[in-house]
Amino acid sequence: MHRKRCVIILATLLITSCLPVIAGQDAATSAGTATQPAPSESSSARKSKHSHANDLVIRGTVFSEHGLALPGVKLRIRRGDQKKSRWETYTNSRGEFAVRVPKGPDYEIAAESKGFAKQSQAINGQSEENVILHMQPVSGGKK
């Protein structure tokens, strides 16, 4: 009980000693005497906000050779004129995926999963389309 009183008294003393400082700052900011750095144009020019209004959502489903949804398939998406993939995702438990990419050039999506041959498909980069991939098992594997 004694400790609680000491803590309460100390907190009260701390708050009361800080009130004039806080009140003085509020009065200075309301009077307009506080100096604030002016926003520089170079920093705002460097910060370009990306709007998702011009983005394209690539959606799709991956199926096995028997027509069953295939979860956990690794999907890599790249622009058609580039060799390196920029976006990567995995299918969910229902074999579905969705990736947001900027509209523009054509894209290529490549799907790979253990025990299945790699599949790839070209995608139009101007309009949304639903991609359906049918994975084929690798020949020569264990049966």
C-alpha cells in the first residue's frame, strides 16, 4: 500500500512539473511563433505515390492432370521482354492465386511443383483474364 502511494505521489509531481512546459508549447504553437521546417520540393518530388488504379490483377487456378485443385504450386510472373521474374506467389488450398501487376506489356507466368512438369503461359498485359493451368506429371517418375 505504501509503494502505491509513493508511485502516485511521484507521478503527480512529474505531471505537475511538466504542465507549464506543455502549456507553454501549446501557447507558442497557437500563436504561430513556433518554427517549423518548410517542406522541401525535392523530397516531395522524390516520393511518388503508386496508384493501383492502373494495375492489372492476374487471377487463376492450377489443376492436376485429374482435374483436382493443386495447392502449393509456385508461380513466377515476369514481363515478356525480360528474363528475370519480378513477382512470385503460391497457390492456396483451393489451387487459386491472384497477383497485382502494373498494366502494360505482356506477361508470362510459369508454374512449377514437385512431381509435375513446368508449365508456362503468356498473358495479355492490358486486360484482366482468368488463367487456368493444368499440370502434367513428370514422366519416368515412381508409380
